Amino acid sequence: MAYYTLSAYTVDITALDQALARRLPRYPQLPATLLGRLAVDNKQKGRRFVT
């Protein structure tokens, strides 16, 4: 139905809410995964996909 990509990403801990950052490891940058949608199949455009 669609094409996605996963990319390595980092999040600066100072950009997070302090309540959340307190529960995470004390690294200046945290590893994350960035999910990006590249395309939707032409046959599926305009159709609503419900999970």
C-alpha cells in the first residue's frame, strides 16, 4: 500500500520534556529511529486505511 524508510536519528535530550528526560539515560544525544513515508501506491490514493 505504501513505501516507508527507516533512518538512524538522534534526539538532543535538552529538547525533551524534563519529566521524560529524567527517566532516560544521561547521554547528550539519544538514539532514535526516524520513520519516513516515501510514497503511496496509486491504487490506494484517496482510500482511507483503518487499522
